[in-house]
Amino acid sequence: MIRVSVLYPGGEGKTFNHDYYVQKHMALVKTRLGPALVRCEVDKGLAGGTPGAPAPFATIGHLYFNSLGDFQSGMQAHGKEFFADIPNFTNIQPQVQISEIIA
């Protein structure tokens, strides 16, 4: 299984509309990817690792697929639409990491 993490770094001047992200953007992702998307999760950053430290990421979206090919097929078909929606909920340039779940 693989996990695609879409990380939105926090910081001064950065904005993020969590309601839109969860209710509209992730709904779009689920609809377009269909059964290839095994599950998804959304993390809202609360704090960093030391007392009083800000969260390094405003939000992290996690998408789970059975294979890298499933993810790549979905992105080839719908990636432009997903990325075009980003300005509707944030001014943050996302970072993407694809990981193999090994434990």
C-alpha cells in the first residue's frame, strides 16, 4: 500500500480554509478517484514538537492507494482539476511525498 501525503506548510501570511478543503476539495478527490482511493485522512496542525512551537504544517492530506500505478492513473486523469482547485482554499504551495507503508 502507498500513502500520498500532501503537506501545506504553515507560517506568517499563509491562509487555509479547512472547511472548504474537507467538504469540497476532498469530496472532489474522492469522487474523481473512486475505488482506486482506499481511504483518506486530513490532519489540521495544532502545535510543533516543543511547548509553544507552532505547527510546521497548517494541514496534511493523506491519500491511500493499493499501488503507485493506481495513484498515477488517477492523477493523470484528474490532477489538473485538483491543482486548479487549490487557490479556492489556500495560498500555500503544497509539498507532496509518496511513501510505501512498510509497517
